[in-house]
Amino acid sequence: MKATIWHNPGCGTSRNTLAMLQEAGAEVTVVEYLKTPPSAEKLAQLYRDAGMTPQQGLRLRGTDAEARGLLTADDATVLAAMVAEPKLIERPLVETGKGVRLCRPKEKVLEIL
């Protein structure tokens, strides 16, 4: 099975999710999204496929997302902010042929393996 993880190596949940993918034998493409952020279009597709809104994909801890009004902003504004400042993207996002999950907690990845 092929999988793509939008990964932050400094995040324990992201590292643990990556380890779970590798242990499951997945052929994993690792995208360090802080260095190579996804496009707004890709983020929109990931959230749509995960059944969530871009606002639900915002990282609140350690960011100013709430102060900037991003929790109630329209999708295009949220996605543009995430592309401009990828630290606003909650991680890890994982995509396989079975779907997309925001893997918080890490066990969410099991739903798409």
C-alpha cells in the first residue's frame, strides 16, 4: 500500500504515525510540510477527502490562528494562511488509497490502512 504523510519530524505524534505506517509495510512518501507546504488546492482536496473543513485542520497550539479569526474565516482565507504559514497546518495528515485522515490520535491512521 502506498501512503503519503505530511510530516513534522519535531512532532511526536507525527513520528509515531510514520512508524505505524512503516510497521504496516506501507510504501511511504514523506513530505516535510514545513519545508514544502502543499498547495491550497491540495489542502482543500485532503480536507474534503477526510470529511473535514479547513478550519478543523488548523493547528491552534503554538499559533495565532484563533487571534487572527481563522476559526470563522472562509475556506479560501484559511487555506491561503496555511500555505503562507505552514505551521498553521495540524499534523500529521495521511493519504492512502483508502482515504485521508488527520491522525490525531495516531491510531486514526489504522482507518485507512
